[in-house]
Amino acid sequence: MAGLLFLAFVYFMFGQAAATRNSAQTAADAAALAAAQDARDQLRERWLDVILDPAQWSGFLEGKHFATPSACQQAAAFAAKNGAKISGDGCMRLSGEHEGFSVTVQTTGTEAQDATASAKAVIEPKCSFEDPEVPAPEETEPDPDPTEPEEEPEPESITGLTCDGDAWTIDPDDPALPSAVDLFTVRLTGDDE
């Protein structure tokens, strides 16, 4: 009988430890995704600030122009919602091929039941831009009556932006971008990527 009770206790302890590890991994995954999603939303908002100047688009097309502290604040908030806190290496921007975040969390239960887990989430751009060739300006005759002011040419629509296979035209009178989820994919990734 004592042996059965001991085995039941061991199974209970292993089960509880596994549940704590799963809880920590869920919190880490949620925190990493929250950081990457905040960065994705920042990218879209900041891109709108320079939408009429395609020469400034490259950093957005590559998914690079976002503020890390804001994204890491979101990671901490989502970790807390899942019973954990940022710990260890904390929330770090990834360096290398992919933009994104690596987040480490620790559950906030009793010290004997704490577990630590890490997760990485990447931001993958879905858009590309090819600046259409601008035709050479036509030569015109000089105006015989220079007293009339020349009219400012109407700004032209910006073409050449393709997101996930769909072509977008930016209207200079009402500039808009696709939604953040149409511009970038956010996903969890393993250490091998």
C-alpha cells in the first residue's frame, strides 16, 4: 500500500511539473508573439508617415523600422496575463536573417514550482516594391506669355508595391496601405531558423 501511495505521489509531482513547464512555454510563446505583433503594427504606422516617399520604404519593406522597448512592453504584459514574468535574457530583438524577438519568461508560482521557457517570433515581410521606370520628360516649347504662372503638376499615384501577390496603388490624395497582417507575417520559430 505504501508503495502505491509513493507511486501516486511521484506521478502527481511529475504531472504538476509538466503542467508548470507547459504553462511557462505558453506564456513565452504568447509574449514573443505579442512583441512581434506590436512591432508589425508599428511598422505599418511608421510607413504611413513616409508613404508618399518611396525612397524611404526599404526599411519598412525589410521589417526593420520599429521601436524595441514598446514591443517588449507588450511581451511583458502578455507574459503577466499568462502567470509569468520576463526573466533571464528577457526580451531581445533578433539579429541576423529575420527580424523579431526572443523572449524568456519564468512562471510566478511558488519558487519550488517555477519554470522557465523561451520562445522566438519572427516578422516576415509579404511585400516588395519595384519603382516603375519614370519616362524622360518631354521637351516643350518655351511659353510665349511668361506672365501666367505655371500650374503645379498633380502628384501621380505610386505603383509597384506588391503584397502577397496583390498589386497596390498608393493614391497621393488619400494614401493608404494594406492592413498590418497583409504587410507582414508573424510566427513562432525554432532555434534552427
